[in-house]
Amino acid sequence: DAGVIQSPRHEVTEMGQEVTLRCKPISGHDYLFWYRQTMMRGLELLIYFNNNVPIDDSGMPEDRFSAKMPNASFSTLKIQPSEPRDSAVYFCASSLAGGRTNGYTFGSGTRLTVV
Amino acid sequence: DAKTTQPNSMESNEEEPVHLPCNHSTISGTDYIHWYRQLPSQGPEYVIHGLTSNVNNRMASLAIAEDRKSSTLILHRATLRDAAVYYCIPNTGNQFYFGTGTSLTVIP
């Protein structure tokens, strides 16, 4: 099992550019989560999906952020336009049947720097 | 979700046991208690979880107080690779909210 795969590992972009982060969950997992981590705010849950359907996006900071899950094996988190305060490490995680009785598996993260 | 209180940091000598405490006095009866850890420059990693009874796995043990208002993660023999931030998360739903955790330093 390759685990949760995120790409790219690092992204440096200029303010105002569109950024797309990608995630491939573990095969068979039906929940997918996007988190953001900064020194100031720690790990924040942005949005999560169940069976490819967004369930709770209340953590998405602004309309500049959007997430999709077109199929069970792929999800994207898009920031358009990007701003320096979006600089953070973005993690994707997946789980079988939710996190309550099963653990999450996290990817290695994408470190985003907006200059 | 229940609020948690964990020490900001702890130290342990290598090969000695480590007891990481967590207070979750507002936990509900159906909240599982999850522990995750995050090694430097990596994503969080599942450690262990339980509901009422103490739990053991290859990584650690979880001791849950009888009133469930606190729990303790036990690393039986700390190694340098156990240096990480440890998060205690009481959870009812399918989403986890991470607090600030305990940063564990292992001294050689």
C-alpha cells in the first residue's frame, strides 16, 4: 500500500497565481480530509468528503479556496488567487468508515509558499 | 468536541518509559479518545485509540481513567525516533480537530 499520496511536495508561487494541490487517498477509503498547518494556527480542518461528496466545508477560509473530489481516487484543493498568508503545509488524509473507530492516514503534505 | 488540556512539552531519557497525560473533562459518553503524533516534517500518524478500557498496540498503551475525564499515552521505552508532537483528540464524529499537543523531547 503506497499510502496517501500528495503532490507536489513543495510549491512556490507568486501572489495572485492559481495553485492546485492534489491528493490520492488509500484505495477503498471512503473519507477524505484536507488540513492546513501553520505555526500560528496549528492543524486546521478545511473540508472533508464522504464517498466523493463534500460533507463539511466550514473550515475553508475564503471563497478563494475550493476543493473537489471527482472520483474515489483523486481530490484537489485549489487556491485562486493565492496570497502570502496562504503559505502553509497542506495535508490530505483518508479513512475507512470515518475517523471515529478507524484511524486516519495522512499524506506527507504539500509545503506551499506564496511570495 | 470535548476540550483537551495537554502539557506543552515534556522530556524523557532514551529507553525510559514516558507517560503523556491528557485532560478531557468535557468528554461525552460516546467520544473515542484518539492519539496521533507528528514527527518533524511529516504528517500526523495514528498511534492508538480507545473508548473505556485500556488499550495496547505495538506502538504504545492507552490508559483511560475510570471517569474518562483523562487519559495517558504510555510509551514503554522511548527512542530518539519517538521525538514528536503528540495529540490527544476526544472524538464523536468523523472529523478530528487537533489541539496544540505535547512536544516530546527524547534525550540520548
